Amino acid sequence: MKAQAYERVLEAARRLAGSPDLHDVLTVIIDALRDVLHADRASVFQYDMAQDEFYATRAHGLPGDLRLPANRGLIGEAARLRTSINVADASKDARFDPTISQRSGFVTGALLTLPLIDEAGALVGVAQVLHEAGNGRTFSDEDEEVARHLTDQAAMALRRATLLEAARRRDELEAELRIARLIQQSSLPKALPVLPGWSLAAHSAPATEAAGDAYDAIHAHGKLWLFMADAAGHGVGPALSVSQVLAMMRMGVYLGAPLEDVARHVNRQCAIDLPHGRFVTAFMGTIEPTTGSVTFVAAGQAPILIRRADGTFDSLCANAPPLGVDAELELEGPNTSQLSAADALLLISDGIFDARPAGGKALRANGVASALANAPTSADAMCASIVRVANTHRAGAPAEDDQTVLIAVRS
């Protein structure tokens, strides 16, 4: 290698080693390859192992969204053989894929293609250096040697920068998820209503940073309104869906809309907004504080448990499909029940009923009922008992779904 070329390679290596930024590293690689080899253009195609594709985010004269199958053209051949390919006239090589030239408008003449192999022997990408057709220039053996030295350094720098970029994005995502959880948790009621003759308690624990469960209890227009919503799945997507449902339910209550109207309008909007195949199960109910009369719409939310004063349980079924399944909510009529002194209405999400140890059976409603058979009758005590039995039943296994409980007890 000539001294001048050697100095250029060392300078490029220093620049590559000094930058942790992926964008900068890619820019240094393509500029160094072009300038050191006195070429017209250069490009780097990173390898996407999951998709088995190459994609160019930094290239002279190419769009930033170009993706190619990993087995196509000279790029794919160099990657497969793990060796450089030096072609004097690309148009005369059967392996040449004209897709890139067609996208860029650049007519390729001589073409040098080099795989980027990191220190662990993994393919991280492919680099290409190009002369324009018609200028009579080709790449010599010395050019190819210089390019290999450059790409050896480039592969290590690209691998390092890619890992740092992935870590940065992961940190940003985790920070955003923490903010999303904080916002969502702040949307839950800060305190439950205090009513003569009633006690209320609630618990909510997300399985991930953002929960697909939400609940509320509102005393408005002479009634106690209780809500629980559970979006299919858990994480950010379901959290957004369930927060929207909760906001719509609250608006209906504050406007004084009848229970059935609230359910129908919320369902219609869910059918419009939710992605195909997504839905939200929900309980929407009212309690007359003076009489203990309960009226509710259970849209796919079941079972609804009532613990009677004598320790027995009633299990109430859903009377409508989940929200968002169909634009028109088919109600079997709002169900009603009656709470007498020391009776409790228990709203419990699937994360409690489905709690299970690794490889074991789910807790189910029977397990919850057994835990409460001899429990104290206060809302706080029953809520604590439900959470405790679910955690004990999991035997250290992580929660597979969000866990939410909302309890109203008539004194």
C-alpha cells in the first residue's frame, strides 16, 4: 500500500474510532471509500438479520429508504461468499442488479463490493465503491487492498455504533414508557368517593410499564358510578385504548347520560378507533346509594362477583359483547342486582383470575371466592386479600397480565 493511501486509511480509522454516532460513522465510511479510491460514489448497506435484507441509510445519491433482499445482486453475492468482488463493467456482469441504478439514475461502470465483517465474524453490512460508466476507470488490486483495510475498520466501527444506537433507543423508549405510565397512573382516581353507608377500595398493578386496565368510581347525579375497562393485551397500545375508553365514560357520566347511552356511544367510538381485531372489555354500572340497587352493562367483562353477607357468592354474567367488536352494541338489557347490608360488589380483571404459577393452573373465580369466604367484610380488607391470594398463587412467577380490583361494600 502506498504511503499516501496508508495515511488516508489511518486518518479514516481514527475518525471511525472517535465517533460513537451511527450517522457519523456511516458518513465517514462512504466518504473515506470514495475519496481514498478517487471514486465517484460509495454506499454502505447495513444488514437486517431479522428481515434478511440490506438497507441503505447513508449512500451517495441513493434514497434513505432503499431495502434489498439479502440474496440479490453483487451485494448478496459478496455477503454470501464473504469476499470482495471487483467488476470492471457492472453492466456486463450477470450478477449485477440494476435496481439501485434505476432508483438513483447513476449509470455504474466499475464496481467494487466488499462485505463488512466484524471482529466476531458476523456480517454487519456490505460496502460498494463506484465509478461512473464511460470514464474508463477501474479499481486496481491496490485499490481493492486499500478498500479491504478500510472496511475492516469500518465493520468494527459500524458494529460498535449500531450497538450504541440500539442502547440509546432502548433508553429513550424506557424513559418514554415511564412517562406513559406516570401519565396513565395520574388519570386513575386520586381518591374514591366517600358515601354514608358505603366503603370502596381499589388496586391496580400493571404487568408492564403501561397498563391495559383502568377503573374509576364517581358520585354524580345521585348515583355511584363504577367502571372497569380491560383492553386486549397489555403495554402501550392497550394503555392508549383503555385510557380513551375511560375518558369517554367519564364524559358520559358528567353530562348526565343514561347508562345504556354511555355504553352505546363508547362502543361506537371504539369500533371506529380501535385497530382491527382489538377490543376492550368493560363494566359500567350504577348503584343507588340509598337502596343498594345495582344496574350494569358488562361488555364482555365477566364474571362479576357479589359476596353476600353470609359468605356466599353470586356470579353475574356479561350481557353485551366487548366494546369495539361491532358498531352497534347488542344489549340483553341492563342487568340488575341488589346489595343488602354487608354485601360487596367485586370488579376483578383477568390478571387476577388468570394468575398462575409457572406451568400451573389459573386462580380463577373459585380461588378468589375461597380466599374471601372468611375474610373481613371491609372493602380494604377484601381488596388486600384478593391481591395477596393472587400473588401467593403465582408462587414467584411474573404477572402475565395487568391486575385490577375495584370493590364497593354496603355497610
